[in-house]
Amino acid sequence: MAAEKLFTVAGTAKNPNGTVKARFANDLVARIKILNKAGCTDINLIELPRAMTKLEALQHLQTVGITEGDAGYAVANKLAEKTKIAKKGEVRVKASKATASAKSADKVAA
């Protein structure tokens, strides 16, 4: 599996149609210019403390307090989506109860 892309900027912005989306970038100023040109409003982007994956960035946004209103809803939804995708890659191992007979225990001890 290829390494996940890392981002240094994350936040939210409202599209011209009124929907709020989580946004990710590596250049804060350039991303703000692009969003403004596209007609987005309520742009709330922050620089992350280190380069992060989208999942880590969304978790960070929640810890810094982007949990109110439409922006909080957008972050929570995207976080749930990314968490679900991350869990798909996990492998679960089910342990079965092991039983040892006296004969097999003697063989191991010998």
C-alpha cells in the first residue's frame, strides 16, 4: 500500500452552494486564494503542528475546538468516514481456546 499523503494545513470552508467541507493543503496562502477565487466563504484553515494524514488532521481539528455548527459537523462526518476506511485495513485475529491433553503436555516437557 502506498504511503498516505501528508498535509500541513487543515480546516473548513463553505462552498458557494452553502455546504461546508473539510479542506486540506500544504500551502496556507495559496489555498486561501484558491478558495476565495472559487467563491468559498467562512474559510477557517490552520497550520498543523506537523505534517499529518487526513485522519490525524481531522482528529487535531477536533482537539483544537472546531466542533461548533456546520464546520464541526463537516469535520465529524469526514472523521467518521476516514476512521471507517482506516478500520477496513485492520486485520482482526480471533483467539480460540487452546486445550492441552496430559499426553501432549508430557511430550512438550520431554
